[in-house]
Amino acid sequence: MHRVANDIGKMFSNCTIDIRIPFLQYIRNLISVNRLAEELASIHISETKQPYHHQPERRNKQDRSSVLFEKNLIIDPYPTAVLYDGFLMQSIYSRLLPENEKTIDNIHVIFDSRLTCTFSEENYRYHARAIICGTPSIISTSGIIEAPAKPRDFYFRQIGWMPSSGDIEELQKQFAGKYIDYDDDRINSVATGYTIQALFFFLTDGDPFCSDTGCRIFNAHWQEDLIRTQVNNQRICKKHLLLLDRFLSRK
């Protein structure tokens, strides 16, 4: 996080960057861990083709195993394949922000290992997301790996067969470097890029993504686009540079 903060500080030179302990580690000192675990368990997504209000009854009455899972995850965060409704997670976290920091002078960006998703009315299903912009903005470290699609050939080679662990390792070797993976050093550059997008959400009044496929603020749906914009080029288009210059010129 220090590398991300350093890069953001250079770009937004008129802002104070404050690095804090993980959000839920801070919050657990202010709120019952049981209550927080119950709230997080309530936004698990078990059926990806149903909106939240049509999810199983567990959204209202969480089973004990889900609550225990969340309690352990609060204490010891790690990547997980469990899906969460990203906007509901944002709502939970927003209520827990310090009252004196719920102002336009403060922007909160929370990094979370949970895999955030949002429901699309276009194809009526949940999609994994690397970032949920707003107050607070949530960047899912699992989402960075899982949300943008891997190269098409990666999936083509999986069609029609059930890969063993050895097959998966071989497939990963063949496509090494072509997508961001867990324990990948490049994730720091990507995390910086998503933080920039979270900040531009406020500079653009809620429209952070760029139509320029070469811009760092482009909303990458493929890993190859993510690597190109956030690792290899790291360019910001003229339109968004102008917005940044206007912001930096403010007194």
C-alpha cells in the first residue's frame, strides 16, 4: 500500500494521503465482530442469475457457518471465492466510516480481499468487479485477478475436458505473464490504477471510466487490457489530464 500511496501522492500533489490499518481491523475495535460478521454473511451471493432480493432466505437469516467464516476472515483476511453484493458491502462500510470524515474533503479507498460483484440488468446476472466507486470506494484484490477475463485461448483449452491439478499448472505456465495472478508483483501497479479511477469518480461527478482504450482510466474487461493500461503504458489521456490539472490548480 505504501507504493500505491506514493504514486497517488505524486499525481495528486495537493492532497494528503493517509495510510491506515485494514478497515475491518480498525472497525472491529468499534463494533461487535459478531454483528459485522452477520452483516457480511447476509450479502453473500449464492445464485449468480438472481438479483439480491431473490437470493435464498439466508440473506435474512444467515447460517452459522457463514457467520463463522466471516468472523475468521475479519480476523485473518485472505483471498476467497465467496461472492458478495458490492453495493451492499459499500453500504455497510459507509455506515462504519468515522462521522467526522463523511465529507467531500475526504475520499476513502478500502482494499478488501472479498470478491465484489454487481448485478447487471442487461444479461440478468452478477459479474465480478475489481472496483466499486463511491463512498467508500472498494478495490477487491481478488477482483483484480478474477474480474477481468483471461486470454480467450486460456478458456478454449479448458473446454471439453476436466483439468487435473497438473493440467492446470501446465496451463498456467503456458499463459504465465499474460494475466495478473495471486502473489504477482504487478498487482501494485494495477492497484494504483484502480485507486486513480476511484479518485476520478469524484472529479468527473460519478463517471470515472474513459472511452480511450489506451488510457489508465479505461475500464478493462480483459486481463490483456488491464496489463496494457496499468502496467506497460500507464498513460492518462488529454481529457483526464485536463481535469487533473484543473483540480491541482485549485487553492
